[in-house]
Amino acid sequence: MAAGSLLDRLLEVRQASEALIAPLDAEDLNLQGMADASPPKWHLAHTTWFFETFVLKPHQPDYTPADPRWSYLFNSYYDTVGPRQPRPQRGLLSRPPMADVAAWRQRVTQALETLLVHHADGPWRELVELGLQHEQQHQELLLMDLLDGFSRQPLEPAYRDDWCEQDEDLPDSGPTCADDLHGPWLHCRGGLVEVGHQGDSFHFDNEGPRHRTWLDPFAIADRLVSNGAYRRFIDDGGYRRPDLWMSEGWAECQRRGWQAPRYWRRDRDGEGPWRWEFTLGSRRPLEDHRPVRHLSWFEADAFARWAGARLPNEAEWEFARVQHGENLLQSHGQLWQWTASPYRPYPGFHPAAGAVGEYNGKFMTSQFVLRGSSRLTPPGHARDTYRNFFPPVSRWMAAGLRLAR
């Protein structure tokens, strides 16, 4: 990527993060609804810390770093760098104030701009691109964390009053009855196939190396499972039948009192059917034709078993995109899609040396892979080989499912 193009991307991405907090009040900036979430101010500070720590300190000798104590505040999980504020306590960081964080962001952005303008090439260029992709990840996380935090408030506030979800590219009709839970099947021949990233364009290290794997012939649904189809699962006792669930999932379902997807709502008195959904635009009518979202892997797996199907593994999902392309509807720009694949390294995977090697590799246990992208994924950040990953109990992310057999 040319220096000018990288500079343009730098300014665009950094400004996009700041635009995300424009609708928020000062009281919202430290909102942390649960241990897995982070406050908006922390997201903006952490992405700035990333650039300062991995790009500017090693490669810009004239740069003056921030207060060294801030590294403890805004390090996320890089043990090689040093200790850090416990994740469940990030909401306690009322200081430094947002004004100081904003000034720091501007200073770091200017230093990066200077580096890009005056040095045509260098070992830091790949780190700048990694930092931009990292910041885009946090842009999506910021919105998902806000949705969780606002959903816990009795007033059910909107992130933006003009938040609109009516422009989604949905199929003309979605499957909502028990005999049509998945839409048409797309048949894939299988065989010895290649998956994983190829080429010189950016990719995270966990997307490679490209390798061969065997797939038996399979079929995959052409669209995501809808709210209407999932409602049938609930009405048929889906949350009351342990035979549909993995043992750990059933235990979590009982312990957490799950009865429906994360943001489904009854009427305000808590009675009646599931008629509402909490969104970034506050409470909205639950529409049966839209894809069901905010499910854990355990719920997605239980639904698939109830429907007489299964979740696709990640190689099947990627191969279906190659074989069927645009016929695999809603593969991007709607929801991340749970797969049956545990998050493990590809054959021949080696993490990068040093602290940045902690970015993906050390999480390759006790998690499942999601493929695709969501409506909250920043433009240009999605790829068919992208391997998102979360623990199977998590359901605050923008995650849905499609079926396979």
C-alpha cells in the first residue's frame, strides 16, 4: 500500500472512532455493563495505546510517550508488555478524563502522520496497518458493548434516535414455518479443497497459512435463520428440552435463565409473547423475517439439532462462498455466523515474534469460530477468510446462524 493511501486510511479510521462517541453523553463514556465489555473511553484510549506502544515508541525516537502509568490502564492482554487494569474494572477509570484521552489521540495521530509522510518505507508499515485493522475491530466492539450497557438501563435509551435497521439487504421472504426453517439448500461437492488467506493483501495471522482440507459433500442454507423460525424453536420447548443441548450449554441455560435471544423483550410489564427487540435505537418491534441475532453458540447448536440439521464448520462456510458466491445470502453485512469449528491454529501456524504475537494465537482454546461480518463491521474490514472467535456462552455479540447438513 502506498504511503498516501495508508495515511488516508489512518485519518479515516481514527476519525471514524471519534465519530462513534459523538452521540454519547459524558456519563456514557465510562459505561461498562458487564465484565466482558469495555467502556467507550477505554476503547478509544486502548487503540491509541496500541499505536504508541507498537509503532511510535520503537520507530519514532523523537516521540514523547504519554504518562507511563497509562500503559497499565489501557493495555488489554499483552502480558509481554506488562501488568494491566483488570478487565472487569475498566469502568472504574474515570480518570484520565475524556479531554485528556482526546488530546492524546490527536498527538498520536499526528505523530503517525509525520512518520508516514517523511518515511516512504519501513518495518513499521505493517504494524500501522495492523493497528488500523485492530482499531476497526474495536469500533465494532464499542457498539456491541454500548448495546449491552444500554440494554441494562430501565429507561432503555437509544444510542442514536435516528438509528435505522430498515435498509438491510434481506431476501424477499424469510422462512418462518416449521417445514421451512432454513431457506433453499445450496449443495457443495466437497473433496480436497484449499482454505485460508492467500495473496499479499492484509490478513490477521490466524487466517493462514492456506492449507488443504477434506470436505465430504454437504448442503448449506442459502440464508440465515430468521426470528420467525427461531420463535418456533421457543414455542416447541427449545429452552426446556435438555435433549437438544450440549451438557455445558444446558447448565448455562438453566443457571442464566435463558428463555429467548439476548435482546428479545416481552411487553413492559414482562408479560405476553416476545414482541420486542432491544437495539441501538432502543426498543423496536420484533420482525419475524429478520435474522435472529445475539445467540450463544450453545443456542445456535441446540436450534440446529432441533431443526434436524447442524452448524457448518468453518471450511464448509468458506468453500460455500467460493462455490456459490453471492447465492450464499447474508454472508456479510448482517451477522457473524457461528460455525461448528473450535478455534484452533491452522496447520503450520506460527504467531509473530514478540508482544504482537499475543494478538490471536494465545486464545486458541475454549472458543468457537464465527464467519462473515455484521452490520456493525466497518466498511472494508470484512473478508471471507476472517476468523472471528468467542467463547460458546457469549451472546452479546452480533451473532446469528445458518444451517448445514
